[in-house]
Amino acid sequence: MKPVVGIMACNRAVGVENAHAVMERYVRAAITYGDCHALLIPPLTDNFSSAALTARLDGLMLTGSPSNVQSSLYGSEGGEGPFDEGRDAVSLGMIECMINLGKPVFGICRGFQEINVVLGGSLRRDVGFGAANGANGANGISHHAPDGTEFHAQFEHYHDVALTAGGVLDSAYGRDHLRVNSVHYQGVERLGEGLSVEATAPDGLIEAFSANISGSQVLGVQWHPEWQAEKHSDSQAYFRLMGQALRGMPLR
């Protein structure tokens, strides 16, 4: 039987009602290249038990989202929304339970940031276009296209990342760098406990990390491998790694 991955949903407004939603591209990439079944996890705290659900899953995948993690969750103040308190509560609880059970956790963009926060890390909120370091960010790198850029064109905003020698991604790709899309305004400031850096941008920002915490294999990336994954073998490889982890196979 194929393993089952839980995929974190977000709160989204649909007309006058609230909906629990996941963009199809995440689900399609996971089930196609991870060769697994998917269960969508609602960001609803009422009568919800992370522990009960994690016992029924083989792994967890945390998606990207327009919302930001609340700054109070990593010991900071302020910050720009939108925020999604339900997503924060459920996803952070799910991450903790999955790690405690020794099950794999994979994160993309917001999900990458959530993992870092659960493990005691913090986030910075100044890495988008027009950041404090200048219009192109530190060392000429902007991590988000300019405001007003058409949605699809935002994912054509790229930069290279350097892969850590001997890491999971270095071993999987067999080379020392990747070219990745960059669609985020926040990033890792302080790395969470137990995480190892897998990739960095030219400005030094951490773009991927991994861990094996009591048997829980963790792999998070700041970029969006699910975006048009059918066109990019590098993106497909990320979900194949997830498929390995769901089956209890080591990532390296």
C-alpha cells in the first residue's frame, strides 16, 4: 500500500464563507512524484487533536501560503500580515507531534519557516524586493519580485543557491548548486535546534535545512518545488525524497 502524507491546508475566504484550502499544485506534485496518497489537514482547532491525526499518517508536508507566521510565536513583535492563527496552531502542533513520533516532516516556504519556529528558531521579515539593504537586497539579491508583478511571473524570479557539501540535497542532486524560484518576504534569522543548513543564497540567507531528530527525517526548502514540477526534474527530486522518507528509507 502507498503511504499517506498529511498536507497542511490554510484558511481562505471564498465568497462570504471561510474555506480550508490547498493549492492543487502541492497535492499533485506530492502524489505524483512522492508516489503516495494525500490527506488534507484542516486549520481548525475546534475538537482537533494533532496527536490523534499524526498516529494515522506516514508523514507531513507543510505548504506555502500568502499568510505569515505570527511574530509572537518566535519571540518577536509586530510584522505584517496577513496572518492565519488557525494554520499556526494546527501546523505547529502537527510538526511537534510528528517529530515526537519519529515520522518525516517536509516543508515548503511557509512550511519551512514553521519547522524552524517549532525547533526554537526565529524569522526575519526584510528579504523581499525593496528591503532595507537596497532595492535588490543584500549583495544584489531580492527574494521576491517587485510589488505588482503578475502572479505567474513572480515564480520566474530566480536566484542560485549553494548546496552544503555532503548534505541531503548535495547527495540527491550530485552537484553543488541549484537555480530556484524565490517568492518570499520572510526568511530564517536564527536556525532552529538540531537543523543543519542544506542550501544558502548568495546573500547568506538559509534556503534549505535538514535534520534527523530521533528518527524523524526533516527536510525544508524556502523555494517552491511544487510550481510547474512537471517541467523541472530538480523539483520532482524533492518529492521523490519525500516518498523515500514516507517509506522509512534514509534520505542519504
